[in-house]
Amino acid sequence: MQLFIKIRPYVLTCFFILIGLRVVAQRDCLTYEENTKERSACEVGLEAIKYKQGSRQSQLLFDKAIQLNPDYAWAYYEKSVPYLKRGMLGEGMKILNKAVELDPLSYLTYRAYWYFQHKSYLQAKQDLEKFYALEDAYPKNTPGGALDMKIVLGINYAHLGDLERAISIVKGVIDAYDSEDYLGPYDNHTLGVLYLQAKDYENALETLMKSIERNEQFADTYYYLAIVSEQLGDKNKAIEFINEAILRYTGEKPGYTDYPFCFPVSIEIAKAKKVELANL
């Protein structure tokens, strides 16, 4: 599916950085002195990433790197990733916890990401707050670069029932951008849905409209615009938005859904809302 989304400049930078992240994250082995555990473990780690992620060869080599240098955070991180991607949260977290212990600045947000994916919102919130409390904390995005992790922190607060704090965090992130060019494809969508949940319908409408100006293909935004319009008593506009949402869910117009962070909606829910609106 072809998408046309305006992407903030630093996301593009992050994308190119991520291409080489597996090597960059563990540094150039030549920076370590010869015949040290750090140099030996680093060289084994470089060998490991030549194999497919999660393969037996790769995992055994990361085991060897850890054996050579038990303080090698990157090796624990890399070893955990295949477990987490395959839904083996317990096994993956047990390994990732060691990486976080050794290097919280690099790996707290990654652990928070997986906690969030598995709806462990309290643990995700705690990890993100620990990260942003670090002296050297810096802006980080979700894997793929679409959403600032501080916005994810706000979403966690929403799931935990504190909408006021959620709105404050997300709005703070957006207001801090130097220009609208730095807005991500889901920033205003997220804030708009939070306003809706807080029953602040006027701000929800304004913010969600800003979202489709930047990312007109995201079907979920039209669904939430339909809900807001219904709450504001504009049935015709609500029907217009829900029809637009369904056209984009079905692919009759360019569109997509299934972004997991920002209160996702299914086509079945949208179709049920269309029937409900028709019967009002």
C-alpha cells in the first residue's frame, strides 16, 4: 500500500541511523584495546549479526559474547529481540532486563515499547519516566520513527485513567516542536482522541482536523471525527466522516489502519457505528 504522509525531518534522520543501528550500537571494536574482554566480545558480536536475527548461529554467538564480557549490554539486547518479536515476552524480558540494568539510557525505552505492546501500561509508564528522569535523556521514537516515545508515555497515562496528565504530556510534546514540520503522522490524532475521551469535543474536533491535514489516509482519524461530530450534534457530518472512514478502511480510497499505539479501530467497529448513526 502506497502512503503519502508528511514526515518530520528528524524521523528521516533516525531512519537512516537505524539502518546501521545493530553495528553502531555496539561501537567500533577497534576502540577497545587488543586482548581485552571488551574487544573480544565486540568482535564476536560483529560475527553474530552476519547471521539471520534469531538464528541458532546468531544466538550462540551472542551467548559467547556475553560469556566473554558479562557487562556487554548490547549483546543482551540483541539476544532478547527475537524472543520479543515472537511473542515470548517472559524469555525476552528476562534477557532484556540485564541490558537495561547495564545501560538504562539505551534500553529503557525499548523495554517500555514491549511492555506497551503487551498492554502492561504501568510498567511501560514506569520505564519511560525513569528514562526521561535520566540526566542524558534525549528524544526517542518508536521503532520505525512514527511516534515520539514521550507521546507513548502520555498514551500510557490515558490507559491508566489519568487523561489530564495524558493530554498535558502529548500537548507539551507538540507545543515544543520548532515548527509543524516536526509533527509526526499520529501526533495530533493522539491528542484529538485524548480530548475526545476527556469530553472536550471542540478541541477534539479542531485537533483531529489538523491530523487529517497532515495525514489524510489514516482511516481511524475519520472514525473519531464521526464520534466527535455525533457528540456535537452534527449527525450529517458524523455520517460523512464515518463513510469516509469506511472508504479508507476498505481501500476504495487510499487509506490504512492498524497502527497499534493510538487507540486503534477496526472496520467492523466503523461499520457498526455507521448503522448506529443511520438509525438515529
